[in-house]
Amino acid sequence: MTLILIAFVGGVLTILSPCILPVLPFVFARAGRPFLTSTLPMMVGLALMFAGVATLAAIGGAWAVQANQWGRWIALILLAAFGLMMLFPAFGDRVMTPLQELGARLSERVRPGGAEGLNEVGGSLILGLATGLLWAPCAGPILGLILTGAALNGASASTSLLLLAYALGAATSMALALLVGGRVLKAMKGYLKHERIVRRALGALVLVGVAAIALGLDRGVLARVSAASTERIEQGLLGAGGMGHTEPEAASDDFRDFGPAPEITGVSEWLQGEPTTLAELRGKVVLIDFWTYSCINCLRTLPHVIEWDRRYRDHGLVVIGMHAPEFAFERDPANVRRAVDDLGVDYRVALDNEFNVWRAYQNRFWPAHYFIDAEGRLRHVRFGEGEYDRSEAIIRTLLMEAGAENLPPPAGGPEAEGVMAAASGAAVSPETYLGTERGVNLAASSQALARDHWALDGNWTREQQRAVLSEGTGAISYRFTGRDVHLVLASTSGRPVQFRVTLNGQPPGEAAGDDLSPSGEGVIEGQRLYQLIRLPRPGEGTLRIEFLDPGAAAYAFTFG
């Protein structure tokens, strides 16, 4: 119930977001009409359509997104016609006459004498459904959490219910605005004395809204406007509800018996080893490492996990890399297999594409280490990076409990290079997603960026998980703090995409990361995390990455 209430409040806050502006003309077009037969059906239609499309987009994949694009254009045509009918009453009369005659005949069968009421309700409901197809609200933390949960956990009635609660919250706030707008409209009519002037003005606003949506301004320019941002309020609501994305801490310093470890079931595919279960591994100490190959925190942990496997495999340790994808491309077994080879991982890797094992362990973070003793009981959990000496000490203790002798000396801190090198330990910019699900701090311009803000130049389309360069050249700018700058990149066409990076307007030189030349040249050749900058010491700077070919897809910045 708490989740539903928070989703509803998050929807109510949508009215404060600039992204609501394109649909307001359609809402205010019904101002001054009866609430029960006009406003209420429209809001119900809007909420139902948005909840249905958002559920399909979150669960059904690319086909649903494509279907929604067709739906948007159909809705645009319908609403453009609606605007023209308001702007040119004679045209509206000609269009509506057949519908009114049909409505009258239907009304006589269903409810004699009630044709006007039937038309009012049906027309408002259809207008609401069309508006729901067009509505693409800025995905703040609450909507982002709902959509992410849908992607991770699959189809469920709870996801649809949360999306419906969010949409109903937005519809409620818009209905209140409509009531206020109705009073303003009534006052305007008193001064103007001619209703048609008001209707034509509203019709013109509807056409402006249609043009804005057709040009992508609802998801582009307006998404960058932050004058009425509700992000802090939403984050506060999530915090009050004990939810949201936070930096993980150690699950516990406890080293004790947490009970039987959940079984490993529902794995999509096994790499580098035969399928196995904890029951079959009884007598072995098991380390389950939840990771995903484009996660910088996971990559910095890998050298230690690889070394523990190498050092203690012959003494009874079994490491299982439980690969749980964050982005869609990480579901592809070929991509994971390539990453496993490139990273030097030679222990078992299980693809948990459906998050079955993730849910069984009630996990929430990448990376997460679960330590299981020889009796199959969970003894320790560690989230995030760090405390490697303690983790290795726990492995050694569990091995000795299982009867292992003559263990090699502790590994200590293995040396790692490139993206797997340890973080600088200094204050760094936060992980920043470029898609609409969790994207924040998007500036309207790349000029004079504030700290930890970023901007897009060129013809970009922001999808749920990523920003895609649709055509021509384009660039992303980010003003960062830290030593290292990484960016998860892919090519939508599968062909190489050339790019060029500058740091404070100059080639990076010695500050070039592993995936750049000193002159700043690089190329997207696979779907993975790219290291763009490694400063000699932590500092501040403005990075600009210019893509010289279309088809670049950018997912998330991380820093170290």
C-alpha cells in the first residue's frame, strides 16, 4: 500500500514538471464542461492508456515501443483534427455531424433522450486515451524505480498497478488544474462575450501542442528544463518509504549462520562449466558474485575475485559469477562470453537474465558477494567494493572449517590496470544515467555547465535506458569531478562509430583513458564500458565526446 501511495504522489507532482506542458492544451480544451461527463472520462482514459503503454514498454520490449510510436502518430492525427475543429467551427460541425447522428441513434437504443450525454462521455474518453498515448512524462526517481522494477522482475500485476497509481496521480493533478482553468475560462468568457474566440484560442494551443510533440520537443527541450524539478521531493518520498537507489554499504560485519542459502535455479545459461546446484556443491565453500560486465564497481572487484579463485580453487573454493544484466545488451550471451574472455575470468559464469537467482537472494546491488559454507549455509554478505582483506579472511576461515589444510598465504591486494584498477578514493561525480528512466542533471545547453551536469548536442533520442544519436554528428558534454571518466557505449547498427574526446577543450594527451589515443580518438566496436579519461590525480574538468558517425548509443557515466 505504501508503494502505491508513493507512486500516486509521484504522479501528482508531475503537474510541476515542464514535461507536462505539451498535453495541457488538450486538457484545458475541455475546460468549462461538466466534470462527470467530460473531465472525469478524459482523466480515466489518459490514466488507463498511459498505464497500459508503459507496462507494455517496460515488459514487452522493443516491439511495444514501436507499437507506441505508431500509436503516437495516430493520436497526433486525431488531436490535430480536434484542434482544427476548435479553430474552425464550420469544419468541426461538418466532421461532428455524422458522429452526432450515430451517437443519437445509439443513445435512443441505450438511453432514450440522452444522446448529448453519451457523446460527451465517449468523446472525452477517446480524447483521454489519445492524450495518454502522447504523454511522455519526465521519468523522475519514482517512475524510474517503477520501470526499473518492471524490467528486473518481469511481468506482474503489481507493476501495472503502480503505473496506474502514478498515472491516476497525474490525472488528479491535471483535473484540479482543469477545474481552476475552467473558472479562468468562465471569467474570460465574461469579458470576451464570445465563446468562439476562446475555443479558437484553445484550438490553436492544441495545434501548438501537436507540433511540439511531433517535433520531439516534449521529450527533448522540455526534458532539459529543470526550473520546476521535483527530483528532490520524489527522492524524499522514496527515502521515507525505504526505497530508491543508494550507495551500498556492507550488508553486515556479522560472520554467522544466516540459514540455508537459496538454491541456484532458473539460470538462463552457464558459461565455462557444467550447470550446478548448491546441493551438488555440498562440501565446497561457494562464493556467489552478482555482477554485470559494464558495471565499473564490478570490474574493480574482479581482480580480487579472480585471484581468490586462482589461489583457493584447489583447496575447496568454488566461485560462481552470477551475471545479472543492467542494460538490455548485457542479456546477449555472446556479449557476456566476449567480456568474460577479455576480462580473464575462467571460473563458472551463470547468466541470470530473468533475475531468478537475484530475487531468490533478495539482492539489490552490483556487485554483491554471498559466502556459503560447506554445509550450504549462508555465512556472510558483502555489497560493493572494498574490505577485500576481510572477504579473503572469511574465505580462508570457511575453508579451514571444511577441513582444508596448508592454505597458501593471503593474496593481499592484486595489482590491476585499466578499468579494473582501484578507485582513487577521492570525491567523484555520481553515476549518471543518460536514459529517461533514471537520468538527472541534464542541462539545456553545453555552455557553462554546472558541476555534475551534462548536455546533448545534435539530434538525440532519449529512450528509457540510453540516449541514441539518430542522425548526423552529435556530442555529449559533462563537467565532472574525479580521476577516471567511463561511459557505457554501443553502436545501434553494429558498425564501428568513430568518436573524439576533448578535456577542457583540448586533446587529453597523457590523461587519455585506455580506450583513447592521446589525441582523443576512439571507436565504438562493442557494447561495453569505455574508459575515456584517467587524470594523473583527481580533479575537475569538462569532458566533451563528439561522435563522428550516427548510431551511437550512450547509457551511463561512471567515475573513479
